[in-house]
Amino acid sequence: MTDANDDEEVFVPERPLHLLPADRRSFLRLSAGAAAVLPLTALAGCSGSGRDPNLIRIAFQQFGSGTIKQKWITTAAQEFSEENPDLVVELVPIVASENDYFTKNELLMSSPRTSPDLVYEDSFILLSDVGAGYLQPITDLVEGLEHWDDIAEASKDAVTSEDGEIYGVPITTDTRALWFHRDVFAQAGLPEDWQPGSWEEILEAARAIRDSDSEAIPFFLFAGTPQGEKASMQGFEMLMYGTGDGTGLYDRDSEKWILGSPGFVDSLGFLQTLFEEELTATLGQHLDPNISETIYTSLMPEGKLGILIDGSWISQNWTESAARPWPEWPDVIGLADMPTQDGGGTGTVTLAGGWGLSIPEYATNRDVAFQFLQKLVSTETLVDYAIADNHITVRADVSEVEEYRTYSPAVDYFTTLLETAYYRPALPAYPEVSSAIQEAMEAVMTGTSAENAAAAYDASVTDIVGPENVQEATA
């Protein structure tokens, strides 16, 4: 759902980070972060299968030098240690791009020698990890979780396998919309309260920016394989789920993946138009895996991008503690709902995702791991984490806290969008299907027709799931 740098290493310090006075046992260690640089496989030598059962290792993605998740875990660990002085929490921040994080996390979970006891999982990869045997069911544990009933049903569904077992505790979610720069719009003679009613109205606004005196890139959506899941979710699916063909990617009734969807072709056609009419960034910029950082730190703040499809969390890049603070953004940036293709149906569309905590199959002590998980998901802890991370909560008890409801100028807007959000088909095959979507987008970006790219996608999906698990679109 978000971006990160593409550092290929996991960092392992020479000694633990001690956060308590020397006369008390250290409750927190970092297995990554400061001193030495080792490849991920070297972690196998840092821990053995017979490690201390009172040691709790938690793996999570770190976005470059960002420490938001680390602070969230550290704060919970401080409270947890006071209550359980014999337990030790060890942090394993994995500094990696989104796709690399999934790979490195799976490598850790694949062996009892290296497996964390808790992992931070994206809902889109979770069931794939379940299918690979990396995660264990926690249905019996969540039955006693204090705020389980406060979690949105759609988020619960995302962590529930087809056999009814639960494999994670959802924590965050997000929604997506159009972010637009009012100064760029003013130069192009566009309204500051812009709300497009169709894809064509988005294209008209982009053409107006292109033809104005502004040097801004008119429109950007993430596309192509280097962008990973951002391309599939922030880009393609924000288009396809608004086509109104009634198929989506997967038919839940027949339990089959959809081929030959007119909406799929039309979505690729929209991307094709952007490139043919020079309404978007260059191909090189689109294929830059770090383009999101450029967008947030320079293109948007400097008025060099007119319209962006992106998620609810991105204003965290402009807070006082960010690398590029931009306190003026609420006055400069406007928000608009993403319209359906022709304005029909519900009129607008958004995709929602989210992250949560899961217990790997090779966790040393699942009960101790879940005990710490409960501390991580207390109401107070999650309010603080949501504010620091600029995300939308999945929990009713958190959303009712005034501090949460007012932490950002955009939180109410994006929280409201959640009511009508679509969710990706969180199935084991989805990550591979998502890769096929990215390949189809990249094919169009490099000159292939939308029809041929869609046909190649259909062939790829058939190979991924098998011909018995696909069906032709009915629309």
C-alpha cells in the first residue's frame, strides 16, 4: 500500500540497544538498524532453533531511515517489559522495497533458526504466505482479543482463509483518491474545488495542464513492474473497479478468476492514452522504483505534478518530522473522489488494503508472541501509531477517539471513503496475478496495444491458477 527504498541489506548491530538502566535486564534488542551490515542470510547465524522461549522477535518493514513502526513497537515493549520483566523483545526491521520485503520476510519465516515470532503482514500477501506454510492459524487466540469485535468485517475477511481459519490481527487500512495541486490547476484555468465525474473529465483536466504554461506533469498513476503492488492497486484497480462491467478480477460465487474483461481492456486503454497524449511522466520516471519518493519530496511540493492517484497516508511525508516538511499542503492540495469510468454505478471508486500482525509457523512460543501482540494493539497504542503513521484505523474503538479523528486535515475524508471501498481478492494466487497486471501495464507503456496486453494477461492467469479456475467475463 506504501513505498520504501530498495536497500538490499538487513542491518544487524554489534550489540543490543539498551533502553533500561544497567541494573535491570534489557527488554529490547535491535537485530537491525545501526552498526554492522550483513546480508539477510547472515541472520541464520544470529539465532538458533533452541533460542530462549522468552525471546520475542518481531519483523517489520522499515521505509528507509523512517522509524515510525520502530517507535510504535518500542513504546509497547517498554510497557510490556514493566509487566513481564523476564521477557525480551527483539526488533528485526527489514529495510527493503515493498516486493523485496515480502521476499526477505518469507526467507526469515522459512526456517526455525531465523523465524520471527511476530511479523507485520500486508493483507495482499498474507494468504499466499499461508499457502506456503509460513503462518499458523490464530483463530483460538483472537477469540479472546479484547477489541476483535471492533475490527471492520472486511478487514477480518482479509485475514481469514477459505477454510475459515484466521491468520492475522488487522491493524491499519487505507483508501485512495485523487490528490491535485491547486496552483497547477489555477495556471491551467481549472477549478480549485475540482471533482471529475468520469475518466474523460480526468483526461480533460490533464490536457488543460499539458497545454498551459505550467511545466508540471499533468497526471500520474503508478504503473509497471518496478512499482510492485502500488501499480496494481493505486493504479490499475482504481480504474478497473470503476468500469461497471460487474466482473472485477475474481468471481466469488464461482470461485474463478475472470478473463476477457472489457473493463480490463478499457483500463489499459486509459493508461495507453496517458502515454500517447503525453499526459503523464516519462517512461523512465514510471520505471524508477523510487519515483514515489521524488513525488512526495519534490514534484508535489514544488508544483511539478498536477494530479496524482494515491493513498490516504501520503501526507505523512509532509509533517514536521518528515524529511521534507510541507506545512502548507492542506491549503495547496485538493482531494477528489476517483470517478467511475463514465460516472455510472456508485459514481466513485476506491480500493482499501491494510496491514496486520501474524504469528509464523516456526514461532518459538505462540502464547508469549500473542501476549505481546495484545500490547501492540491496545487502543491507546493504536491511536498513537495511527497518528504517527498517518493511516486509517480498522478499529471502531480507535476511530471514536477525538485525538484520532482530528489528527489530520484529511483523516475524516479518507475514513468516510472506507464505507464503499473495494478489497482485492486476498487469495493465495493474488500476488502472482498482481504481477501479471503489472506486466500488462508495462507492456502498454512500451507500445503494446491494450487488447494484446490483456490477452497476454489472460494467458498468464490461466497458467498461474490453472484452466479449471478461470472463466470468461459475462459482461
